[in-house]
Amino acid sequence: MKNIKAIIFDAYGTLFDVNSSAEKCKEKIGDKWLDFANYWRTTQLEYTWLRSLMKRHKDFWQITQDSLDKSMKLYNIDSLMREELLNLYKNLSPFPEVKETLNKLKEANYKLAILSNGTPGLLNQLVKSNDLENMFDDIFSIEEVGIYKPDSKVYDIPVKKYRVQKNQIFFLSANTWDVSGAGNYGYNSVWVNRNNNIFDILDYKPSRKIKSLDQLLEII
């Protein structure tokens, strides 16, 4: 860690619980709420990759709406819930250990940043609504380069801003494809494996694996 110049976090699924929008509506959605939430997330990610490959860019908020519309049709969810789910998505809940972990990292004088698929507006609202706006030195969005992770142009953004070597960035994500993308690019990539999942076979083995962000404090 002596050579690390910045600790950078993915946002969705790493700092913020992407299922919390649907979970807050689970009484209305019923027992299928978790399957619906997972399908919405999977479709959202697939759309980012497909649009990157097709060079038909839409921003993350538009993709979130498109993937929600498909998911609501598949799971027969009342269309009147659309606005409620979208408003809740703008204010996703952080995981329980996030604020305390960031506080301790900030006290240790680490440069902290977010690198996310989200739009600047979405990310700023998420950070503000969860009282985290003073935690981050930078919030980087893929909108700067107009293509989604795991394209190398995205991981270039903080390297160019901070003028550091790739391996001087400590990157954390709960998404295995993101960990692999960042690791293959050259970051010190850490997998936040909250759900005891199996890592993808994508030519990269994470330098470390943790179950929650507070375990990062043990590493540093």
C-alpha cells in the first residue's frame, strides 16, 4: 500500500445496493421482488455492453429506464410503479459498512474516488442523499469517454487525472467483470465478494478478495 496513490470504488453494487429500490417496494411486488431486481440489474448491464459494442451510446439513466421497462413487462409489475422504482433508484441505500469505512480511509489521508457507469448527475445525487459528499476527491463517470466499463478508456480516466501508474491505483468492485476489466488494464484490483460467488474466468485473478468494505481497513 505504500505505493498506492488513490483508492477508487465502483458505485453500483459496491458502495450502493442496486436491489434496494425493489426491496423498498417488496410488499407491492410480492415474493418475486428479488428475482425481478436481479433481472433488472442483469438487463441493465447487458444493455451497457451491447450498446458499447454497437456504438449506440445511451447514458446510464436511459439504460436504467429501458431495462426497467423490459423487466416490468416480464414480471407483470403494474406500470404505475415505474416512477416510484425510478425515484428510489436515484437514492439507493449504501451498504451498512460504507460510511464508517470511508471515514476511516479519509482520516488516513487516502485519495478516494468513484469510477462508475453512472451519469455525473446520478452519482452526485446518490452521494449527497447518503451524506457522503465530503468523502470523495473525485467522482468519475464513463460519460467522459462515452463508452461503458470494462473498456480501457474508462480505466484511463483517473490515471490521466492523477498522472500515476496504473498499479498505483487500488480499485474495488463487487462486479467480477469490473474487477477483471480493471485488473487486466493494470489496476490493483480487489473483489468485494458479498454473496460468496464464484469469480469469472476472464484472464485475471484479483489481488485480494474481501467480503465487505470494512475488511479493506485490515489490508491497509
